[in-house]
Amino acid sequence: MTGIIEGVEKIIKYYKVVSNNPSETSKNKLAAEQALYRLKNADYYEINEEVADYIINLKQELIGAAPDGDFRVSVDARLPSKECFLYLPLTGHGYLLSWYDVGDLPEPIKIQSDHPVVTIVSMRDYHTPVFVGGYVLSNEEKNNRMLVNKAFEQFAEHSYTRVGHTVVAMSLLVSLINQPRFVVRGEAGTRQMRRQMNRGHGIATNAWHKIQWNLTEPVVEKDKGERGGWHLPLHYTRGHWRRGQSHWDDIVIRRDGLPYKWIEGFWSGHPAYGFKKSYHAPNMGETPSG
């Protein structure tokens, strides 16, 4: 099993070969050069095997609960920095997630969005970078969408292909990384390895992180009114439409002509008490009209 620093070094070396190979296509050379620039400025997250297994199982549950494509990315899936590289040591799969403000999307990605977009690029040490998907992220979960088609030309409402699974998994991982009470960030690799990557490739020595479960039992709850106290196994309740009243705030009239309110997904419990299958509301008719 290869750690993140060794894995990233192999990717960088391969991309340098591609960018300097006169027989490569201009498209591949440009993709490799752009990837090298982004990798130099990225933060790196090695995902512990137990954390990765949990996210894979959770992804299957959430996708199974939303077969009509009505999966909304959590507002917590905001990147910790503009460029984040997530690495799964067990499979050697690496993904570069990039944050773009409205109007800043690079070519050839062309979509219309009033909100920021996170793109997801698959990176390996045997192929050039491949855009696999992304998501639109706003301050309201009901407005968030997955993007899974190749050119990002449209929202994918009913696509749970392999690419769609990747987008859901990456958004859940970012959401979890942003929950410091559930996971801890350690240093990935040795000090010597981090310094070597700084000297050889210009990557900051403090850019390398290892994400593991926080198994320290919480002593007290920070907020007694918080949903789902800490003294429960960790689980996730996915966002869902709840039947509402026409006088409520933030009501959406769906295709059945009735008012609904979007209930945002949330984490609850704590990994110190184990893990539990996640909660999700039953499907409630068709996808919303807006």
C-alpha cells in the first residue's frame, strides 16, 4: 500500500514526462502542465482506510435512497483550500478537487451557474488528468447539484454512473474533513519525505495531512440543543423534502402542486461510539420543479 507522498511523487514524475514528450499531443501536454501547476499549490489529504470504507458504504446507502437523482451535496462540502488532493492509499486513486468562483471556470468546462463550482479530476501515474465530475455549491443545500457529464454542459439529475458515485463519495469526504470533532488531521509521511517534496517539487512541507477517525470519547456536548447528541454511533441523515405548509418560509411548490421544505443533511453521533447505518427519508414523489 503506497502512501500519499510516494503516490503523488509518481504522478508528478509521470506528468513531467508527458509534458516534455515531443510525441505527446498538445492536449495531453497542456493537461499535464496545468496539473503540475495545481499540484504544486494544493493541500494533500491521505484518507485512512477505515474512513474510506465508511464513506464508500455511506455513498451506497445515500444513492440507494435517491434513485431519482435527487441527491443534494451538503453545504459542508466546501473545500478547505482552493486546491485539495484526496488520496486513497488502498487503491492508489487520487483526485484533485478545485474551487472556482462564479465565472472563473477554465476551458473546456462550460456551464451556467450562479454559485461556485468544485471540479474533480482523476489523477494516476499512468494516465493524463481526467475530469470526472464536480458539484455546484451554494449556502443552501437545496440549490446544490452534482455535475457528472464529461464536458460539464448540464446538470445530471438522473445519472448514478461510476462517475456519479465518485462525485458523491468525494463530496462526502470533504464534508467529513470539515468536521473536526469526527476526524483528526495528522501529518502524512515523514519529515524527510515532506522536505524532499518541497525541494524537488516546490510543495509546502505543511501541505500533507492524514485523515483518521477521532476516537477520543467526547466528555460533554458543546450544545445541548444540537441534533443527535454525541453519545450515539456516527451516522448521516441525508437531506430530503418534507411536506410543509404554504405559509412557511423557504417553501417550494413541487410538481404534485403541494408545498415542501428542504431539510438539510447533517452528521450526528460520534465515531468513538461506533458507526451506524445512516438515516434517510423515504422518496416523496418527483423531483422539485425549481
